[in-house]
Amino acid sequence: MVEIQPLKGFRDYGPEEMMVRERMIAKVRTVFESFGYMPIHTPALEYAEILLGKYGDEGEKLLYKFQDAGGRTVALRYDLTVPLARFVASHPELKFPFRRYHIAPVWRAEKPQKGRFREFYQCDVDLVGVDSPQADAECLLVDSAVLRGLGMKEFHIFVNHRQFLDGLLESVGIEGKGAVSTLRILDKVDKITPAEMEALLLASGLGADSVKRLLALAQVSGSIEERLGQALALAGNHPKAKAGLERLGQVLDIVSQADPDAPICFSPATARGLDYYTGIVYETFLPAEYGVGSVMSGGRYDTLLGMFTGTTIPAVGISLGIDRLVAALGSRGETERVRSADVLVMCMPGGAGRSMAVATALRNAGLRAELYPDEARLKKQFEYADRKGIGFAVVPGDDEWKNGQVTLKDLSGGAQSLVAVPELATRLIGMLGPR
């Protein structure tokens, strides 16, 4: 017998779920475009060599990689950033600065959990061709604007700088591959306890003094200026760490002037596990009661594009995981119910043509008008409207139609009135209010 369930880590979305997701994506797209970003599209499949070597050992294990019918080794895209790098490299006609957004599914063969699937949508913005504090700050402002646009009131954006982390690790004698593995441990700061962090660091071969300094990152506190100063002290005033913190301070100053209420905090243990980050890094979290990890993250990656072009092309970007956010809000009943239509036009016995004409006129006026597709009993049609949460119904009865009128019924309150057909759309728009 054929297995009719989706593969583990994959899922179907019904109409109501898709409406919620599409509404959220539409709001995200509006924010992206308000900052001047424009959409691009890249294929779901890439040559495997395009993706390999970009995500570290752990990320590489999660690639869906296989041979296609032509014997080529290909892989489903893991994220939208590496495909962007290939896109930029293969389009030399692009002019910088280049702002792009991309909203599309990606695939990772990781363990499914709440809000985390093997196929999921990412919503990315990237600013390519500029290395400046202003560009870094813009991504933080996009992050904050997106979550506010989605109705989120409680969230925190944690920022750090990879130069600071590199300098810190060098100051305790960690370089090369050891630095990469240590950064991956630090990146678990929001997922494990301090004791578990200490155990992992010790198991990696670090000495007790080095582990003590790294664990002290979690104790940094106070104002932004105080936190930056404490972090620099932990790094022994290392010049690389100092340069990273100075750049980060410039970015945070720009953000505070542009949006003093943006919930942004310097977090010296935030690392972002991917290998290609070179500068500022971001992680955005909802309150713990939502039960999900980071919902939006990113950073600066000035060397990734050069892997394909042979030249240095600076870039910074940020990515929203829409599926995780939908799951988090849905679990707390905070996703609004989305109706399929503003109004249901009843289909009257022998009057299908006039019902269709009314529905068409309402659509032409900008309303979402659903027509019941059969001459069923009115009770059945009203039950259908109630089941779908449609608030209004239009009944083009025989007698009313002869007088150029229809019956407009408010299904939430039960009130109804006769309305002249030419005035119907205006009346409905007024009753619906802002949408």
C-alpha cells in the first residue's frame, strides 16, 4: 500500500494555514520593498560544488545531495545566501550597491522539532557591494521593522562582531580550526546551560583559564558602552577585538539615532555557526514562552562572494524563518484568522447568471467576493459562509432583483437590508472598514 503521509520533516499546509503564511509573507515583502530591496529568483537545485565547503562540517551533513538523471552531482539549496553569491558572480552587469530580497523554500536534513522542518521558507534581504557601518545598521533596522510589521511587540536582537570573537580567541591562544570549533560551541549559548558550555569547552582541549574567560562572556552587563568595555577587557585589549568592537559601536550608534526604541543588545557570546561570516552577526529571539529559538538572523560575509568571483565583494544580510515564526505565534493563538472572502454571493435557483454578475461587480470594486458554486438551499449556503468565517452575504432574490436591489446580510449580527445594486460595493466597503 502506498504511504500517503508526507516525509518526516516535511508537511502539508491547508488553505487557512497558507492564507496566514501568505499574509505574513506579504507584510514582510512590503517592509523589504520600503527599504528599496527588489526581488530575485534562483533555482532550487544547484551544482553540489557550489554549496559544498560553505557551511562547515555540520552544515554540510545536512545538504540534500544526489545525482540527477544526467549523472550530475546536485544539491537542494541549504540557504539563500550562497545562491546569491553565485548569482552575483554570474551577473557581472550588476551595479553596486545592489539590494535584493528573496523569499523561497530551502532544505536541510536536520532533526525536525517545533517550528523547524526539513523544508522551510526563508525571507532574505542582502546589501551587496558596500562595507560600511550604515549598511550593517540598515539590516538591523530591517529586522526590527519586519517583526513590528508582523505585530510582534516583544523581541530582542542580539548583535556581535566576528572580529571581536577572532581577537578574543587569539588572545587565549585559539586559532585556525580550533577557533571554528570553539565558535560553534559559543553559538550554543542560548541552547545549553553554562555547565554544559563549560564541559564542551573543556572537552575541546581548552585550558581552564581560557574556558573561564570565555564563560565570562555571559556575565557582561550594563549599558552598551559598559558591555563593549567589559568585552574588550576580556579580550585583553587585543587589536583585532578592539577593531571589531569599534565598528560595532558605530553601527549601534547609527541604529540608536534612527530608531531609539529598537530592542537591540550587544551579546559578546553570539557567534553564528556558519563559516562565512566576517563581521557583524545578528540573532533575533522571541520571549522564551514561545518555545522557539532564533527567528531572524544574519550578518556580514565579505569573503563569500569572492569564492566565485576571485575579487572581494562586501555583503551583509539578514534572514527570517517564516515557518518558525508562524509555528510560534500559532501555538499561542496569536495568528489572526484569515477569511477566504469578504462576502459570499448566494446562488439562487434559476439565477446563476445574476449571482455571477453581482460577484464580478464586487471583485471589480476591489472586494474578495466568493460565489457559492451551486443552486443549493439557502440554509446550506449560510452554513457554508459561517464555516468559512465570511462576515457578509448577498442574496439576489427574484423579487428584489426585479427592483434593481439585493439583500445584504451581516452574518455576525443578523441585520439585513435592501441595497440598490449600483450602491452595493460602496456599502460593503464601508461596513468592512480597514482591511
